[in-house]
Amino acid sequence: MAAQFGELAPAFILPGQTGQEVRLADFKDKVVYLDFWASWCSPCRQSFPWMTAMQDKYGAQGLQVIAINLDAKVEDARKFILEHPARFLIALDTRADMAVAYKVTGMPTSLLIMPGGKVILRHVGFRNEDKASIESGIRQALAHR
């Protein structure tokens, strides 16, 4: 399964940063902004505050941000999170199984997933000029969920 535009997102169950399990299926009625990141990723330092802002702004309307960390060492992810706090779900994929399933080609890679699991947006990288178009996609997805 590739998780490209128009396809179903592969299901996952991963450990969360605080010990809970993070399951994509738990958010089947929400619009999910799924982000793959790593502690060494420079653009991820910019995307974390933006993802927190999106979760805060649109969470009550049905958005759930989930960020999947791909570091082999959980300690690297935890250090990053201490420096760049997040108010969204963080899952840990130390073997990068989901990166393979989602065909992640760069950091960060993000997908917007509609209720029911269909991928409607796929984006690689994170630049300031990307924010408005991604947020527009989030707003449109929430309006059509």
C-alpha cells in the first residue's frame, strides 16, 4: 500500500510518546494531518509550532494532528520534543515500518487523510510559503467531512 493521493492510508498501531498506543483507526471520523519527522530534520523544527497551531485552531472542528517519529533511538525524539513542545499526538516508529508503508521520501512528509481513510493531500518538506496552501487544504477537508 502506497498512501498516495486518492488511496487509502495504511492502518497503524504505534507506541505513543507517553506510553499509550496511537491507532489511525481511532480517528476514522476525523480529518487527520499525518506527519513523518525525525529529530535531525531542520524543517521539522519549523513544522512543530505550526502543527500545534493547526491542532489548536481546528481540533474542535474535527482535525487530529499525528506526528510519527522515525528516529531509531526514542531518546532522540524525546530530546527534540523537550526543545519543541507539541500539543498533538506523537507516535514512535523506531523501525520505520510506517515510513516504508507510506513511501516516505523526504523529511518531513505529511498527508491529509479524510474520515474513512482516503489520502487527499501529500506533501514533502516544510517551508513558510507552504503553510497557507496546506491550511487551506485542512479547511476544505473539514468542510467536506
